[in-house]
Amino acid sequence: MRESTLWLMHLAAGAVMLVVLGIHFGVMHVGGLIGIPRGEVLTFASVDARSGMAFYLAVYLILLVAALYHGLYGLRSIVFELSFIGPGPRKAINVLLVGAGWGFFFYGAWAIIAGFLG
């Protein structure tokens, strides 16, 4: 994939995170100020009830994908810009980061879906 496409996806992931985290802060932290009754958001019953809602399943999965891509692409960019490495090590770093990303995704998705299924 072209570097410009990867960079645009990095920016899009950042924008998605802003929207999703805005929803999170609106509902969880300032919901009372904007008219959303929030009750006791940190009790086990409240967290358990939210984890069983399809809306939160989607929000958490979207946040997981966006944060992983944004973070791992940012790390890749830093490593490539601050070091003088050839194409061989660059490919190894790409493979390592993609593998780590998939591993983190499956673990995170498993945790989110397990909470949803109860």
C-alpha cells in the first residue's frame, strides 16, 4: 500500500478516535450536563449492563481498531524516521507490527465480545 494511503488512514483513525472518545466522554463523564441520565456508571451492574448492549459492542470494537492502527502506524513512522535502516529490516518491522496488531486485536475483540455475550 502506498505511504500516502497509510498516512490518510492514520489521520482517519485519529478522527474516528476523536468522535468515539467524544461519545464516551459525553455519555460517561458529562452526561448529566447535557441531559443524559447516567446514574452510577462505575458499579458492576451498570458496567455489566452496558457491556451487553450492541451499541457499546460496536463503539468498543471501532475504538479498538482505530486506536491500534493509529498507535502502531505512529510507532512505525517514528522508528522509520529516526533510524537509518534498510529495506530488509523495514520489512521485518512491518511484519512484526502487523503481527502484534492482529494479536492485540484478537485479544481485545475476544474481551469485548466475551463481555457482550456475558
